[in-house]
Amino acid sequence: MKIILASASPRRRELLGIIVPQFSCTKPDFDESSVKISDARQKALTLSREKCKAVLKDYKGQNVVIISSDTVVDLDGKILEKPADREEAFRMIKSLSDNVHRVHTAVSVYKNGIIYTFADTTEVYVDSISDDVIAAYVETDEPYDKAGGY
């Protein structure tokens, strides 16, 4: 049985590689901005499921397992997407500094004609971060491909 990771994320590839020795990766052809859901947990669940369905279209009728995932960061009910630029990244990290937020991670697994989707929520406290440290961080490539900027 072929296992397919519906993701282009290097981190997700690394994590799956810890438990599955052989799998392939396919980036889902899905516009995430089309999902207009304000509830962070529900958005993570929906995005994960839709990514799985997008990849499934290419493997209809084949004996495959498809795994997809999405993470949504929630600060006081506001979803923090991937920052678009340095200013937005700085504001995001600054808002997380010395604060508690929630990280919702959803996973979808397709097998034998059924998509199973589940999510977990983690509360995260970020210690106080100085403006100088935030400024140095946003000058790296790190914040721009991650929800919440980290």
C-alpha cells in the first residue's frame, strides 16, 4: 500500500519519516484562502480535510493512504496566519510575547474510501521577547511559512 503525505512542508516530511520509512509527498492543489471560517479549530479541521480530498482526486481507485494536516494559531479568538512581511511578522511575535495562545493541529487520513479527521489543541505560553530579538528573528526566513510566524 502506497502512503502519500499531502504536504510540501519539510517539517511534516521529517515527522512522518520518523514513523514511516517510505512515503511520497504531493502538494495539495487547494486554495487555502477559499476557506472562510473564523473558528480556529474548525478551520484547521476543514483545511486538513480539504487538502486530503484535493490529493485524493489524483489517486481515485488506487490502494493508497493519504495523510494531510493543518495548523492554525489562535490568539484570543483571532487567527494568526502566515505573516506576509516583516512588519506583520514583528507584530505577530510581539503579540505572542508574554502571552498564552492556542495551536490547533488537525490531521486527516484517507484509507479504504473513508477520510478520518481529528484535531488536538495545545495552549502555548511564550515568554517575554525583547524587540531586538524579535527584529533579528523577522530578518531570517523562519517566520514566513509558519502560522503565527513561528
